Amino acid sequence: MQRFAALTGNAGDEEKYRQLEQKLKKIIKEKFWDNTVTGEINKQTLFASLLYFDVLPAEDIPAASDSLLNAVAQAPSGHFTTGIFGTKYILGALSEYVSPEKVFEIVNSKDYPGWGFMIGKGATTIWEIWKESDNIYSNCHPMFGSVSEWFFHWLGGIRPDINHPGFEKFALSPFVPANLDSMECRYQSPYGDIVSKWKKENDRIVYQFEIPKGATASVCLGKAGKGISIRKDGDIGFSPAQVKGIQTGRFELFEGRYRIIID
């Protein structure tokens, strides 16, 4: 609501909702972080929510991250036991504050509970509960479907910029897990298709990006200091020198199809 108020030039409501945000964060922090939670609660959802919604001050984030990781470690198979809301939050919080590699291991595992377990049981749809149901709960349900968003957001690295709605500007920051050799995803934005691909070729990673007309991508490959080469398809006049910051692994790309190789 703060953002809506700011976009519409309503300074009074912007301040009103800013104060409400701070008030609610204070209440939540005092109840669920400063004091021991004595009732029955899913600790994975608890710590993931505190991190996901930026409830805690910076000095408490390492402790909350450790608490979240410990809650995961104590669960069956060291997997998620979250529900429809908590699953979205834990996918994001664990990736952001611990490691997307850890999330990939859980998502890719065939042990119970998890998506791989469902696939191993022959599932072609996502179940309503982690364990297969016999005519009680649905075996075709969006309960844990937020993992699809995680694929686009982390493996593909396609992320919206809240200051530029509709993907006029967006981030491209793909994560390359140790045990995955290639990835390809396509997102249909209002400006056109955004494509993010990568594959491992021996000791190098080859990225292919497509930026739609009228859009700009802020790319972060996290490979500063490595050898980087870039090519733009169909543009014989293109020069890598046109891409400022290319050797740092952080740069902007405009409309077009690109091939980037990191040695």
C-alpha cells in the first residue's frame, strides 16, 4: 500500500502505511522472535516468514538463518514440512539467506517429503499434502506449486524490478547448481518473451539470454575476474565494448539475443 500511495502521489497515505508496517513488524518480532513460542507451530514457516518479510533487524538475520536451517535439518529427510504459504516463503528465504544450492538439493531429492518423492511415486501433478492421499485430499492441487516460481526466479534468474512494473526493467541472475548441467526457461512478459538458458561445457558456462523489445535486463553472473565473452545474434556491428561492466559480471543488456561464455 505504501508503494501504491507513492505511485499515486498520496504522501499522507504513504506515511500512514509506512508507520503501520513498522508497527506490525514490531508486534510480530516481539511475539515470534524476542519471546519463546510455546504453542504448536511450524518452525520452518516461522523463521522463513520472519526472513522473507524482512521483519528482523540486520544483526538478527544470521541467527534467524541458522534457526531456519536447523528447523529444516530436524525435519524428515532434512526436507520441507511447510504448507501452502510457508513453502513459498522457505524457498525464497533459504535461497536468499542460506544457499540456493541447499534448496536445489531438497527440490531435486526423491526422499519423502518432497516433489521428487511425488514424481518417484508416478505423480504427474502436485499433491495437496506431501504424502499421497487416498480419496481424502486432492492429488492435483496447487498447494506446493510455488516451486515453479523458484525455478524461474533462481535457476533462470528472471526477477521483476518493483520500480518498473511489467518487466520494462528486470534482473537476470541465474544460479548454476553443482549437479545440474543445463537449464532453459521462457517467461511471457508484457513486453514479450524473456528467455534465460545456460549449460555447462567442460570448464565453461554458456549463457543465452533474450531481452524483448523495449525492455532492459540488469545481469549478474557473479563471475568477476573470470574470462567473459559476449555475442549478439544478428548484429554484425555489435562490439563487447558496448556492454559496460562486462568483465565484472554485472552489466545491462537491451533488446536482442545474446550468447555469453564464461571460462
